[in-house]
Amino acid sequence: MARRISAVVSQGQSHNPRKRELEEELVTLLMMEPGIDAAVIPNLYDVKPDGTSALALQGVSGDVIVFSWLYERAARWTLDRLDVRGAEGVSTINAELDEDEEGDSEAGDSADEEKKSRVADDRPVPKRRIYCLELSAFESAAEFMVEVRRIQKELTTSVVSLGGLDDWVSPTAKPSPESLERFANPTNDTALGSNGTLQHAEGSNGFHASNGAAEPAVDVIRIDESADRRWYPVIDFGRCTNCMECIDFCLFGVYGIDGAETILVEQPDNCRKGCPACSRVCPENAIIFPQHKSPAIAGAPAEVGTLKIDLSRLFGAPDAVEQAARERDEQLVLAGRETVGLTVGIPKRQEENATESKDELDDLIDGLDELDI
Amino acid sequence: MLHFMMGEFEAEFPTDCRYAKNHMWASESGERIRFGFTAYAVRLLQDVYFLDWNFDAPATVSSRQLLGSIESKKAESDLFAPLAGELSEFNATLLNDPSAINVDKYGEGWLFEMAAEVDAQSELMTPSEYVSHLADVWEVTQRTIKGQLN
């Protein structure tokens, strides 16, 4: 059995009975699963930073699995906003898609531009892992439990390899299952955790169940804080380059700068409901509106369905900046202010010219063939 | 003919028609204006495989209204109205076999015909204006293609 893992189910915003049923079914299974401490919170995105749910999440120092109706990336960076950080646990639910996506982008990056520095590069994260699973992935809770057990196994294995048991035990004298188990799940409270810090025994790195730490939790922690629907941008700092185009563009004072001159969403509740304009002007596609209807803005992985170039922009589709300016004007009108169109805070992207030698067009277009469609 | 170099490819533009920003030529044919893809557009698309319109003609359209979509060997795109006006006819032969777009872009490969007010027509460019427009957008075009290959 693995170390205890906290599992959090973030409820959907809607009262869609099918969704609620899946959530409840999952909670029941998690509750009965050995090694899991389960909790239910309102929709993660709506949670207030100083509310009960946020405090409960921040109180968990061990590994966490978060189930939500948000895209994986949206959930991860919403947690980051709430000061809930950890290494990215990779789920097999989305693994295939992710690998493709990353493979493509890495190849592109290394081939033709030096790697840009991202805000997240300078931010250390705790070693514990956070897995964000999308509740839309499966129809039945049982399917999620397969993944939960896989994660439990993965975490146990990684503890052994990090802890170095197999370094000092000779290959012919493998540790017994019992000692592995004791190592993975220490019964004394002076054992060192995988990150080298003193770690108390069961339960104490997760939610505190009301029936004491000695017994496995059979209760589910339910946090019923009232969660009004919110609307604000979530920054993916793994993509953000701190270019400041969003703060220039937004005229509602949503963005601010922290002590280290890094962009942050300072006044999320100033954001205009339904308006995703800053997300459209972000050159790195780092701004997520998790509840927006367009998957690209809500944090979905890059579309993988098509490998052809989309020329719509060249053939007259309104470009993202134009659309963003239109959306911003609508909000300015609603707020009783003057429209500004394209006169304020328009990205200067067009100016920073990546000058290409003109003969490259053929290579570029032919490059598509090499993608082996 | 006017010319524009797309890398090593020389795109040709007849001087007896006008041009829309979305890379269509416009040629008066009686009361109507006939539109088709310019050599610039066709060079980017290469072999056209499929063309589809979202509605039947005749129809009143606004400027930059979505009309349909196109798929080629190398690309896909939505297609938009170059002007506001009355779209009177789509070139029906292209629906079964769009190859005329590649073979005879300024002739049999025409896309649709429209009737438009004189005011709306003023958005159309002269051949030399179009060629200088191409010079302006060429960098962006290359980046659009390149950006999507990454």
C-alpha cells in the first residue's frame, strides 16, 4: 500500500444530475479505498483564497489527486493561484494527447528559437505531486479508480527509488515486501519523507479526519462553503513570459505586479464576466478562463486533430487582437465607459520582426510533408 | 501583369481587375462582380481538394461574413465575404471538382459573383495597391505559416 493520498473532488458549477451522480459515486468509492483521504469542495475555480476550501487544500502537504470538471491545465494553475503547489503528477488519462503535444512543441522550440524563459522557471515547487484529473474523461467512477490505484502504485515506486533502498541492498538480496512496505509507509513518526523532511505517520500529511490518525479515515470531509460563481483569468506560469501585454490591454484593473515585478491577477473580481479578451492578446496563450466555452481559452491541450495550416486569418477572419478589442469595447459600454477600439494597449507583436530569408517559404510549406500526415 | 515574389515563386496579377484584402481578385461582369483567388492565395493553398459554402445563393452578406471553407493539400481555411452585398451565385462546377482553382485561377476557377453598392466597392484595391499590400503582409504571412509548424 502506498503512502496516504488526499483525493479532492471539486464539484461542477451546474446542478447537472449526471455530473452530480458521478461526483457522488466517485466520493463513495474514494472513501472506501484504502490509503485515500477523500474530501469534497465546491467548484475549485469559484473557491475564495481565504475560504475554508482553500485553507483545507493548503493544509495538505502530501500527494494530492484533484478531480474537477476543469481542464487539467486550468485546474493546476487555479490551484497554483490558491498557493497549492507541487510537482506535476502525470495522469495516463490524458497522457497520449500530452505526449504528442509536447513532442511537437519541443521539436519546434529547439529547432528555431532559443528557449524563452518562463515565469515558472524561477519558482521552486515542493516535491510532493499533484494530479489533476478531468471528470469529463470517463462516464463511470469505477474507471477513475483504476487511475487512482495506478497513481498509488506510482507514488510507492517513486518513494523506493528516491529513498535509495535499492542502492544499498545488493541486487541479489532484494528487500522483503514487508520492509518495502514499512519504508513506503513508516509506522514511526521520525521517518524521513521522500523530500528528506521529517514526516509524521499516516494521515498527518493529508486531511485530518475526525476519527483520529490511527484509524484509516472512513469519513469524507465535505466543505459546503457558499461558492458564488466567479470569473477571472488564471495565468499558466509555465507559459507566461512576463511580457505585460495583458496588463497593458485590460482596462479594468485586473492585473498587477508583485514585489519581484512579476505579473499577477491582483483584482480578479474586477474582471468582466464573460470577457476573455486578455486571453486572446496573450502571445503565449498563457491566460486561461476555465469556464469559457472555447476549449482553447478554457485551457484545453492544443488541438491535435488537424495537421494542416489554417489560413483563415490570411483570408479575412477577424484576428484575435481585433476580436479582443471588440469584446473589450462591449464591456466598456456595459460599464458605462467610452469605447477605445484598437487605440489602447494593443500588443506590439507585429513590430518585433522575426526576419526570415525569403526563400524559406518553400521549406516551410514542404516541412508539413515531413509531419507524416 | 504585375508581379510579387513569394520567396522564389513569382505570383502574377492581371491589371484588368481589382483586388480584395482577403486575397481575392474582383472583375466586373455585367451588373455583378466576379471574385476568385489570387495567385498569392493559390500559392499558399496549393492543390485544392475541397470547397464548401455554408448557404445557397442568392443571399445578402455583410463584409467579412463567413461564407464557407476550403481544404487543400497543405492548408485549410474559412472563407469570408470580401464586401457587403448580394451574393448572387457560387461557381457550381467547383463543388464537384475544385481543380480549376489551381489550373485557371483568373478564369474558370472563379468562386462567386456579387452585386455590391458603389460605396462598398471602394474597399477594393487597384493592382498596384494590392501588390504593395502584399509587401506589407508578407512577413506576417510567413510567420503565420511558420508559427503553426512549431
